[in-house]
Amino acid sequence: MTDTTGREERPSVRQAARRAALDAQAKLRVERRERDKRLAALALDVLFALG
């Protein structure tokens, strides 16, 4: 690093933070999708049990 302010490291730290945030969002999307599928299956089970 030639600059004493650390500017050369900031983009990589920023990129790592952005990547971590995107990964966390993707994980939440997958979990939400799986939860929705389970709830839909349960709803169908209830409808069949009632019908």
C-alpha cells in the first residue's frame, strides 16, 4: 500500500461487505421460498382434510 490513508484497501473491504450482504439476502430469499412451499403444502393438507 503506497497511500497512508488505506484507500487501496477500501474497495476490497467494501466489495466484501457488499458480497456478504448479497449472500445474506439470497439466503433469506431461499429460506422464505422454502417456508412458502411448506405453508402451501400444509394449506392443501388442511383443505383436503376439511373437504
